[in-house]
Amino acid sequence: MKKDISTIDDIKLLVDAFYTRVQENSLLSGVFNERILDRWPSHLEKMYRFWQTVLLDEHTYNGSPFTPHARLPVNETHFEKWKELFYQTVDENFAGDKAEEAKWRAGKMAEMFYHKITYYQNNPDKILL
């Protein structure tokens, strides 16, 4: 029986499994690998802290998650694939309220990032906020 997301080890499993899928996905791998290059370990550490803060209420992440993504060359198709892979990863590894919350929060973040990125793509002279 699957357990819910409740510890930092659960967060690490989620993040590692998800980003393995991203790195192997033909649509997403180029976008991520071109930006992250050889900094995957530090990116994963940042993602552990982000999701630990969001899901476990253990405030270990500081920063602005949107800014590094603002100028990515992505569209709605990228976000749909990102959500699909994230949801699959959660569903294959976890079950429970926090697992559902993780999917809900990921979906809301993807929606917000998509709209903001589209705005900046359509208004390239605007200062990033």
C-alpha cells in the first residue's frame, strides 16, 4: 500500500523520480538540460527545499521560484507534459491528502507560470517581476 508524502525522504523520492522523467522526456529534457547543465545536484537540492516548504510546512526554501523560469522557451504543450509527468510520479509513489495537495499545487503553479511566461513572451520589454 502506498503511503502519503510526510517526510523529507518522501520529498526527495518525488523530486528525484520526477526529474529523472523530465531528463528522459524528449519535449522537456532540452529545456531543462540547456539551462541547468551540470548543476543538477544543486537544482535538485533547491527543489527538495521548495517542496519541503510547500508540502511539509518546514520552511527551508527562500527565493522567488518564477524568476529563473520567466524567459524559458516553453508553451502550453510543455506545461501539459510537465503536469502529466508530475502527476504520474505522485500517483505511482504516493496516496493520501498530501499527495493530492502536491498535484493540486503543481497544477496551480504550472498554470500561473504558463500565464506569466506567455505574458513576458508577448511583452519582451517588460521588466520581470
